[in-house]
Amino acid sequence: MSVLEKAVQVIDLLGRSSGPVRLGAIAESMSVPKSSAHRLLSELTAHGLVRRAGDGEYALGYRLVKWGHLADRSVGIRHVAEPVMTRLRDQVRESVHLYVVEEDHRVCVLSVEGPHTLRPVAVLGRPLPLGFGAAGKLLYAYSDEAVQRRVAASLPEHRGKELPDAAEQATIRERAFATSVSEMEDGLSAVATPIATPGGVSGALAIASTSTRLPESRYEEIRELLTEAAREIAAALGG
């Protein structure tokens, strides 16, 4: 494994963690001696990609924030989507999230939080499973066969739920709409629709809330607003 590959492995590990990670845990995850992990972490720290967060603990560095902003400007989807999502949030008064596929996972790249104190929290950049949750099922249904095979091999079920079968995937694609109730967290519901551009599905636009504020009786009302917003984003991206 090259030094670059090891650096990426460390950054991925720290990015998936909910808090600082100890040197020993990093070394164990990489299957290298602590001394080797320490040398790599010292170099990454010197470049601002990793920071020391305590005695023998490490977290992501703030330079990655700058890189994230640069990537945003290159990709453009966040810049395009934010005003549309903000307007949608104000219409439905619930949190609006934008997910994209990254390898065999999905990640939230933009979140516009709803006004309620009790609301779902989407951590930007944290890998989440494909095939589960409204956005996960939707993006899974539009993924190619190779991605679906890898996902099925690594995570065939999650919290007692199985991956969408061929019939459910066909229904999701036909309706361009997916829903979930308590699939990612108890008491949390979500709906999602694709951002469809000529090059394929660029992402999933989702609304998430408590199941009491997002009952099935609201789905059709919200679906119209969600679909309109997704189309506006797609058009701005060249769709």
C-alpha cells in the first residue's frame, strides 16, 4: 500500500468516527505498528489534514474544510441546490437533505435544517448505507449492477430491513419517489426523489422528520414540492 493510500485510509477512518480516535486504534485499523502510524499522522498533521485532539488522539484537520469549499465550487451542486432547498424547507417546515453516491455508500453533501427543536441531524460527509432509508433506497434503485452486488454482499440487511428487491426498485424508479419509516432511526420518516440530469441521477433530494410530523397522509403534498425542487436543481445543473 502506498503512502497516499495509507493517508486516504486514515482520513476515511477519522471521517467516519463520531469523535477523536486514539493512535492505537488507528494503527490497528491500518494493520501497521504504532510507530508507523505515528509517523504518518505527524506528516498529515504538519500539512493540516489531521489535528491532535488530545493525548494520543487525532481528528480531521481544518485544511480539509478549505478543500471541501474548493470541491463545492468545482462540482457546483451545493451552490445550485442551497437556495432551492432553503425555499423548500420554508414551504414544508422540515429538514431538507441532499445525498450523493460515493463508492458503495451515500453521503449528505448539504443539509438545510428545519425550524423544530426535535429534528433529524445529517452529518455532512459521513458514509451511510445504500439501500436503506428513503434516499438510500432511491439511490440504490438507480445504481448499476456492480454497485448493487457489492452492497448486497457487504450489507444485505440493516436494522432488520432487507435491501429493496427488483419489484420495489422498479416501483421507486417508476414513481421517482421513495419513502421510509424508522429504517435509519426509530420514529424518523423520510421521503426522497432523484435529481435526474442527462448524465444520470446526480443525487437524491430528501425531506426527513419525526414520523408524527411526516405521516403518510402528507406524502403526496410533499412529493409535489419535492419533485418541483429536484427538477429546478437538475435544470440548473444542465438537466
